[in-house]
Amino acid sequence: MKINREFENVLLSRVNEQKPLIQVLIGPRQVGKTTGLKSLLEKYKGPSQYVSADNVNPLDLNWIDLQWQEASRPDNHCLLIIDEIQKIENWQSKVKQLWDNNPFNIKLILTGSSSLNLILGLSESMAGRYELTYAYHWDYVETNSLSPMTIDTFMKVGGYPASYQFLNDPPRFQDYLKLSILENVIMKDILAFRQVKSPALFRQTFEIICSFPAQEISYNKLLGQIQDKGNIDLVKSYLELFESALLIKTIYKYSIKKLVKKGSSPKIILMSPCFYNLFYQPGEEDKSTWNFESSVGAALVKINGTELYYWREGKAEVDFVINYNKTLFAIEVKSGRKKSPKGILEFQKKYPHAKALFITRDNYIDFITNPKSFLIQ
């Protein structure tokens, strides 16, 4: 069964423009980027060419020249998709050269399994030539269309569609996610490009932060849980790397003062709900209600052109704050955990124009189906 994902629609719309920029699709492993691109090609009405650099010699920049030459057809603007572009060393310099010598001669989409590598390459020399599109983990509506399940089940196992074939065998399901997906992300997508003090410590840090879904946590507390000597800068660098691989999102306290935002403790959003249960140990505090909040936060993160925050003053808290469509929203997630009822009221006293929204299990499907429409309803 084919599931039409949002990034397909975005990319198709952009490559149908008269003179599109280079389109770069990034996202975590195993969320359907390649499948989505092949689906896009079936809908694209012009000439097209899909190639993958997966088995190409990493030093063979001439391979990119060859693909470009084959796609360069006079006056018909062939759509060229190059998958796994990060497998070729210094790919960005070659693409920049070809694009600058003949911009808009072809329509170009680049993608690959290593989001960190792609972002690093783009930031080095491709400024002003590309647009980013994100392919995120599967949400509940997409998952339920492929493999029907309850919301509670999704909060335990959702995110990676290829893993659903193992749902009837929990140990195999966990091994698949840990060894076939996460280990590849850590070793091939992060540690292959960034040196860290200890790979074992790096893995341990990820397991620890997965136990704090949608929770505000100080860097010192995180540091205290790591079984090694370190410092706050080390913890910050680890979180940045996990975020660059699109595994988590760190959000900060909302304030009109930038220094308050930067100096606040982060709240950890897990971009796939399965991460929490993947590392949950029996006997620990059950934070499944927090994981529901994290899933709401992950959906809000996906809204383009916005920044997500939380807010707290004393015991008054607001789960999420987002500025969208020229409106400030204060969002309370009714997940079942006990909270002070004063949060929204206190926030609106401080920011009178803020609009209050409440997300519950009853309206979660309406929200997740189209978060942007839910906000402006």
C-alpha cells in the first residue's frame, strides 16, 4: 500500500516551478525517503533520471559529471535525483561547480541517509543555491494507514515503518531498531563525521535522554546521570549531534529576551515515540504520559518556519509555545499527568494576545492529521 507523504507533495510542487533551486531532502534512516522519491517520479510529467551513489567509488567525482551530462537535455529541464550523494567525498564542490556553470539547466534533488553529512556539506559552499525539505519519522495517521494500531500502541512502537513487521516478536522488534537502525545512525551518520570522546558514552547519553520525553532537564542533571567525567559543554555537543541526526529536538523556555532562551534548561522532544519504550526499564517511573506530550511536540516541530518553546515561571507551566501565522499559541497537552491549572492563565496574563489550545487523546487524531489547520481553526 502506497502512503503519500507530505515531503512528496512539497518536492513535486517545487520541481514543477519554472526555475527551482536545488532541492535537498534530509531525514533519518528508514523513514521512506527513497520510496517517496520514486513515487514522486511516477507523478512527475517531464523527463527524469534517478541514480544512487551507494556503490560508487567515494573519490569518483567524475561520476557526478556523468550523471549531470546524461540529464542535461536541451530545453526540457530533466529532473535528476541523486540518492546517497554523501557517499562521494567533496560532492558539494562538484555540484556547486556544475550548478554555477549552468544553473536551471536541469532540476536537481539531492538526498542521502546521513542528514549530518548533508547539512555539513551544504553549509560549506552551497549557500543560496538550495532549499531543504524534511522527511520525518512516521506519525500516527501515516502509521495507522499502513499498520492499524491504537494510539497507545503507536506511542510504544511508532516511527519506523519497516519495524512493524516484527511487532508480534518484541525482542526481534527491539533488536531491529537498536542494531539495524540506531546503531547505523550513531556509527555511520554521526561518529563517522564527528569525533567524540567515547562512543560508548555517546550511546549511553542517548539512552538516558530517551527516558526524559517532553521533560525539562538541566544540563547538570544529565551530566550527573552519565557514568563518566565530563562537562556541560560535552553534554550540549552530544545533544546537538543527536538533533542534527533528527533523533531528538531540544526546545527552550519562551521569552522575549534571547538570553533567557539560550540560558534555560532544554526540554527533550523525541522525534520517534518508540525511543522511550525502546530503552524503558521495568521498575523505572512510567513516563508514557510524557511520551504522549513528546509526540505532540514532535508534530509541532514539523511545522515549517516556526520555533517551538515551552514556558515556566515557578509552578506555572505551559507545555508548548509556538508562533505561527502571526499568532502566539499556548498549548496545553492533557496527557493524564498532574499539572498546575494556572499555567495557561499565567501565560496569558504575561502575553495577553496569546491563544490557548488544548490537545487531548480525544482530539489527537484531528491535531495530528493537520497540525497547521488545527492551530488556526
